Amino acid sequence: MSSQYKVCLLFWADRGSDRRLVNMEALEELLNEGWKILRVDTMPQTELRGHAVTATNVYILEREANDD
């Protein structure tokens, strides 16, 4: 049996006066499709010219491949 892998990033984004968690729906959909969380890493907040990029959670997902 072989496995498939995907990476999904989850982070906060400012949308005007709102803060929104980006990619939450995509991660939820992948988990509902049978993907399993293999590992979670965090990339720290980064200062760029003029603005900061929030910390990002990096989800490594795994699913058994269909070898049909």
C-alpha cells in the first residue's frame, strides 16, 4: 500500500475590521474525505515591509492511496 500526502496552511488574516481564519473550511473538508493529520508544524510570525504576517500552522495530511 502507498500513501498520498497533502499540505494545508491555517492562519489568521485581517479583512478590514474582521479577523478570519483562512483555510479552516478546506482543512475540515479534507478531514471529512478521510485524510488524517500526520504532523503539525508552526511557522512563526514574520515582519515584512509595512505589515506583519501572522503565525501559520502547517498541517501535513496523509491518506492511503487507492492502488486500483
